[in-house]
Amino acid sequence: MAAAASTEGPGWIRVFQFGVAIAYPFAVHGVLRSTRSSLILWLLGAALFVSLFGHLLRPRRSAIGMLSSAAACIAFAAALLGEAGLLVYAPVAANLVFAATFGASLLGEISVAESFARASEPLLGPEQRRYCRRVTAVWALLFLTNAVVITSLAQLAELGWWTLYTGVLAHVLTALLALAELAIRVRRYGWPSAPGVRRWIEWRNRASDVV
């Protein structure tokens, strides 16, 4: 157990990275609304840098870590250039990366959803594999939609609407889609077996990779 933990890095890094990802839209709102935007911008960049450092400590690169790395680069570039408005486009880049990753997997033998499914059920039938490909396509469409909506709000709407969608509604939509997919999967195939659930938990503890 200790060896496994050491290869994945301290657990606080995951918690910190997740917190930074959730808080990012609200931090950007504070940067763009505050009279001390430069100070907050540098603090945001420092927080993202810590997340980037934690990402580099891990032999397996998590999605949150990679996105934190990209956001850190954007934050520091914005600070150096004095262009805090660049920060609103980091979630756009993140969603485009997810959309491209999920979509590109459909061109290969194993889709992203199938790679997750195989962690709990290694032997999937043809119908189950087709279902996984449809699920992957739906997720890719959601990420692409997020990118379009966030870009539109950044350019055409008040900052508050951008913050509301990016910081709240996008996460709600993601959770609703995940719950809907789970309900459909359980109705079709039943709950995963107990050994399958254990394998899935072990796989998540080892990798926690989305892309």
C-alpha cells in the first residue's frame, strides 16, 4: 500500500487539483472584477503552479493535472502580458481537449468509455462495445457543446453568466449525464459484480486518468 501511494504521489495533491479546477471560474471572476486584479492573478497562477508541480510528481498523468498545467501557463501568460481576459478561455481549451480525446478514441479499436468499462468487466460483448462507443460520442458532444457555450458567453454575455455556466451549470450537466448514463446502464446490464466494482476502484486508485 505504501509503495502504491508513493508512486501516485500524496493524496492531498489530488484534492488540491480538484479544488483548483472547481474554484477556477470563481477565481477568474474575482480577478476580472477586483481592483487588485494583478495580485489575485499572481495568486491564482501560484495555486495552479502547485497543481502543476503535483501533476509532474505523478508517473501517470491525470486529466485534472494536465488541465491545471494548461491553466497555469495561461494564468502566468495573462499576468505577464497584463491580459487577465485570457483566463476565460482556459475552460474552452479544456473542453476541446476532452472532446478531441473522446472523439479520437472512436476512430480506434477501444473507445474511452470502453476503457473504463473494461476496468470492471474485462470481457465485453459486441453489443456492450457498441453501447460504450455511443456513450463516448455523447460525452464528446457534451464537451464540444460546453466549449461553444463558454466561448459565446465569454464574448457576448456579462461575466456573471460565464461564471455561472462554467462554475455551476457545466458541472450540473456533467453530473446529470453521468447519472442518466448510469441509470440506463444498470437497466440494460444490471449492477456491476462486486469483484468488478473492486477492480474498478483499484484501477481508479492506480490511474485516475480520464484522458
